[in-house]
Amino acid sequence: MSIKEALVHIKPDLTSTQVEQFEQDMISLKNKWNQADINTINSEDFQKKINDQFDHLLVQLGYGAYDPDDAERLIHQLYLMSGYKGLMEYIVIAYRQFGDDSTLSYTYELMLDEMRSSFDEE
């Protein structure tokens, strides 16, 4: 499933401009994250900056500010997309770190299950 397909399925009331803008902004955010070195990625400032930018994207789609649970269906779909999996893991962990540790529990549990499965395979 593409970002466009996920958005149209989850939020059918969005305009094509909103969908295209979100897709472009996600590509930009992913590129910023991919280009950062390990020390930058591990810094709390960078983590907060990425989360703030992602949260801003959610607000532009009509979700509440700093209410990722409201957008969990979308976050979950982005996590399932191989091109965004790493970034979404990073964002989910940051939301939990900076907020409530029950935030995005469904997606977080899926992440843990996948990690456990990968250890079992080795």
C-alpha cells in the first residue's frame, strides 16, 4: 500500500493537495532521517525535532497536536511500509519516550513482536 492509498482509505475527506503534500513531506522527513549520522540520530534534540515535524504533518491532516493515538491507524500503515519502517520505529519510540509509555501501544507491540521473531530466527 502506498502513502496515498493509506491516506485515502483512512481519511477519505482529504483533498488531493493534502495527500500529495503529506507524501512529499514524508519523503523529505525520511531523507533527513536517512542522512543523519548515528550521533545525530541518538541525540534527544534530533529525536524531538523529527517528532515535532511529524506531529506537524499529522496536524495538517486534521489530527490533534501531540495526539498520536488518534492517528495510530495511519502510523501503523506507515510502519508497515518497508520504506518507512525504520523512521516510524524511531518516531513511535520517541512519542513513547517524550509522552506516555502507553502511546501507540498497538504499533509498539507489533514492533516488539517482530523484533522477538527476528531473534528467534537467528
